[in-house]
Amino acid sequence: MANLKHGSFTKQCKDAFHRLEAFGVGRVGKNDNLTHSDKLAEKREMFLRDISSHFEQNELEGKLNQLFTKENLDKFFENRLEDLASSTKENYLRGFSSMLNGLESKNIEIPLHSEDENYFNDKVALIKDEADKIIENRYIDNVDAVINDLYEQRYISGLIAEVQYELSIRQEEAFELVRNPFDYLDHGVVENLVGKGNHIYETKDVPFTLEQKILTNTEKIISKSTYYNDLQKYNISSHDFRFTSARFKFEKLISNGITEKEAKIQISKELNHKREEITNYYLKRT
């Protein structure tokens, strides 16, 4: 088994894409998992772009195919499939699985296949099983105490956690804001912060004390894995701050006399979405 060629992820993605190309090649009676259509090519370009971007953001290096391990893919899918409908999650997983099978048929080593041959089938089965159920509670009951403890143990982890909670944003976006505060902070508001799918958040107000913490922070940004390990001490994940924030802000709107429908729409926008169903997704899990 071989590795993808070239050093950068961008060039390795191109190599992977070209290895999978089979335009104009007959596929009757075949199941070679190669790319026979423009539509499938577009999807696979998206898969490769998504995964390489994730690895770059998490400061992983090396051969792209060697990073296709169970641990790495678990973290990737947790982030990438967030907020998607069950059917969309299933289609994404099956499409990604087919791409990896195609690469392996072209003699590219995929570590996942030796680690867990039922990986994708198990993930799809879990999605189907949870489709109509309320999954695990993502609400942090003592969120203020957890954030304070994080500050004491590692100041930068506490700051990132508070930014996530106060602004209802994802881990990646909190890291970006803390890393480059002057690109986004201006007199008590956050502007032009880019979320998933390159969607820009609406302008957000920032509490004065938090703004000062961000602007005066002198600690070096940590890795995503370090932050992950810090949160594991409390048996929580980074996205739990976003869930908790959504619940808290929703209940605050309701207590202020806002109708439930309008409150859900406002919270969806707060989360950088547009649909009431997204708020239902968050409330269902808190």
C-alpha cells in the first residue's frame, strides 16, 4: 500500500482526486467506488476539502491518507455533521466511505479499515437509531463554575470556553477570535466572524469584561487537542457550551415575553442559522 503524493494537503487532495477519476469508463456490473460522474466529483472535492481543512485547523501534519484513523475521523464527523438532518448525515458518511474505498482500491493505505472495518455502518446505524430520540443531555448545569475552574487550571482554556458560551459560537470560531481579536472586536461588538460554510455571523454584543479579557490576553493560543483534554476533565465537549448558551438565551427571551416561535428564530440566528428547526435541535438536547 502507498501514500498520496506531495507534501501539502492541497496537493495531496489533487492527487487523491485524480486517482479516483474514471470519467467515461464503463461501470456496468462494477462497484469500484471510483468517480464516474461530474456530480460525484463535486461531492468528493467537497469531502477532500472538508477533511483537509479540519486537519489543518487542528494542526495535524503528514500524509492525508495516514490521518484517516478512527480517532481523527470521529472528531471530524462530530464537527462536520453538527446540526445536519439525519438523512444528510447518512448520505455524507456513505459518500465519504465510498471515497475511502475507492482510494484503497487504488493502492492507497487507509488505516481506518484495519482499525474498524464496520466503522461507517456502525455510525449510520447509530444515526438511524437516534433519529427520533432525544440524545444525551448536552447542557452544562454549572457552566459558570466550570469556566471559572478552567481559568484557574489554564487561563486560555477558560477564556476560550467563556467566549464560546457568551457568544454561542463553535470552538473553531472562538479560537479564531481569541487568536486575532483586533480583526473582529470593535467597541463592544464582534463583527465579520466567519462560521461554518463561510456564513458570517450577525454582529454580536460582547460583555465589557469579556472584551477586556480578550483584548488584553497575552497567553499563547493552545492546540485544539489541549483544549479537548482540559474539557474532558469535566466530561464535556466544546460544543456543550454552545448548547448551554442556546438554552439559556432561549429561556431568557421567553421570560421577557417573546413568543416561542420568535424566540426560536432569534436563537437560530444567534447560532448563525436561519431555521427554527435548528433551535429545536438544540433545545431537544438540553
